[in-house]
Amino acid sequence: MKKISILKSKIHGKGIFAAEGIKRGERIQYIRGERAMMKTRNKKDSREIAHWIGLGKFSWIKTEGTPFRYINHSCDPNAAIMGTKTLVALKEIGNGEEITIDYSMTDADPYWSIKCKCGSPSCRKYIRAIYTVPSEVFERHLPYIPKFFKRLYIRKQLRRKKVSA
Ligand SMILES: [Zn+2]
């Protein structure tokens, strides 16, 4: 596992930073945290679980009390969650660089929406559930997208195509 530290972030609040160099494809850390079930019914529910990481339709990892509570989103991330729990590097990450993921890849909550200020040229401005991301973003994240979210995206895309056909 790679060394990480929690430091002040330029993106938002605190963030997770590499405390050593990380190569593309390397495992950074295993995401820890208690599992929880939660079915959101409105935006208020969504806000309460804003820092949780999605595992499935209503299942989540509670990140409070772990470093992953602080992982920030970027629309051009340098890391991703592989197989629901393993944080892997999507590109070379230098010592001292902030580690980011694309939150949409592990979120299926229809009420969830946050304004993004990641500053990347490909910023989507608002980030929402996985099925709202453009297909090139989805494709770039394959093979890292957890199975549940992959299937959900494909199902919703097919439905959209049928409607517009
Ligand atoms: Zn962004």
C-alpha cells in the first residue's frame, strides 16, 4: 500500500495526498469503513451521506473516521476505485500530489448533485449519478467501474436510445 497524507486541498477543504510516488495502475490503498444501507428519498438525505462511497443501489461505505472521508472529486481524476474497494492510480502520481477520483463512478443516487470546481478543462460543472456522465467519460473509466454501476449505466443508456429512436 502507498503512503498517503491528509492535507489542505486547493479543490475543497482537506484532501488525500500521495506521500510517495505512485505509478499508473498501482494500488494506492484499500478503502476502509463500515458498510451501510441507505435509500435516499430527497436531497436532504443525499447531503447527509455526501461523503459515503457507493457500493450498490442502496449500499454504501461510510467513510467517516477514515482518510477516504477526504478524497476529493475531479472530472479529470488520477485515481479510481477498482472492484468497489481498491483505490488504484489511473496515471502517474507524484509525491505531494492530491489524489482524486470521479465521484460519479460510484454513485447511483438520483437526488445527488454537487457543483464542481475541480478546474480541469473537462469539468462537467455539476456532478451527478453515474448515468449522467458522457459516454467518453464512462469509457475512459472502464475497466474500473464497479459491476453494479456499469450495468446501471448501460441499462439507462439503452433506454435513452430507445426513447430517441
Ligand atoms: Zn469538475
